[in-house]
Amino acid sequence: MSISQQINLIVKQLPKTEQKLILELVRRISPDDILTSDDIAEIKQARLEYNNGETISDEDIDWD
């Protein structure tokens, strides 16, 4: 059983009020830049487009 599965099992056994406390503790120690599944999908898509030459150079963008 993975660590995540073990944590999930233990947390499920706690009363809801304690689960909220655990969630707040985890949020406090978690980095703000955790990737979501949507983020990962968008990064994969961007890499695919880059590898296929479907991007443009920043020199070609009119920034004004």
C-alpha cells in the first residue's frame, strides 16, 4: 500500500472536524504551485506543439 493510500485510509477514519484540520495542515505545508491534471495536460500539449514546430518566436510578436 502506498503512502498516499495509507494516509487516505487513516484520514477517512477521522471525524469530519479532524479531517478539516488535517486538510488545513496539509495546505499549509504544500507548495502553492502544485500542478493540476489540467496543467499537466496543457504542458504536454504545449510541448507537442513546440516539438512539431507549431510555435512562433517571441521576436515575431508585436509587443506594442
